[in-house]
Amino acid sequence: MTIHLNLSSGDHVAQIHALQSAVARAKRTLRIELFGPGSVIADTALAFYEVLRNRPRHLQVHIHTWTCLNEAAVLLWLGGDTRSMRSDTWIEIPSLPESMGERLEVCRSVSVYEESPSETDTRTLLSHVSQWLPVSEVAGFRLFQHELREFGLLDDDEKNNKLAAYFTQPEIH
């Protein structure tokens, strides 16, 4: 089953419901294709991620992006078991807000005077992203396919195709 999410759509509630419905209907695999300007606010990305994180264990999710992904939208892409991207796309990890320093703890009470709601959402988002990437090293950078492969984040179609060809070639006696 495949679902298309247009990140430029203003109706993220409808998209979250569509994703929930697709997760519920998919039998074994779900392919999510991302389109549009690759940007969503952190709270919306956290909601998408929550849907993906709470999917049935048997469901394998592959996420392909047709667009470059900025900041919070990266978490949606990372939420798949495997991921791929158009050949010339990149992802951009948000910079750590100055008030955050190096702390990425999610469950820490914060004074409303110490951190804005958007900074709290960004801290939560970056805490999740840190499962896949060394946030303190890559924050504020655009990462292309080469770097993403080094981190093991891309489903490597080229390598998979070579392996498939190797195993399908007839034996020569």
C-alpha cells in the first residue's frame, strides 16, 4: 500500500488522519511518499512521528521523499524502517536553539521563561532525531545522499540491485 503526503498542504490534520488510516489498513508494508516543500512545524512532525511509532509491529514502513526536507520534516522521513530519496535531494537538521545548549532531554520540566513552546518542540524533535544522527555534529547542516549512506539511513538501491543481479545470474560450468 502507498500513501502520498503533500507537506505543503495546509490541512495537516487530514494528512495525519490519512496516515492513521493507511497504517490501520496496510497488511505488511506501507510506502509513504513525501511531496511539496519539505517543511512542517515541529508539533506537526511530532504528531506524524507518533502515528508511525505506534504502528503495529508487523508493519514495515518505507518512506521515500521527492523533496528536500527541512528541519522538523526530517523526523517524519526518519520514522520509517527504511528510507530513500530522489537523487538530488538533501535533509537539513535544525540548529540547536541557544537556550538549549547541548541538552536534548525530552522529559524535563522547563520554565516558560527559559524556553519558548517552539524551542521545547524543537528539543523534543531533536531528541528523537538523535536516535539516528549525532545531532550536535550535524545540526545546522544539509546532508546529502553520501553522508546519509554513511550513517546507514538510506535504503541503498544500487547495492541491493547489484546483489539481486549477482544472485540471479546463471551459474557457468
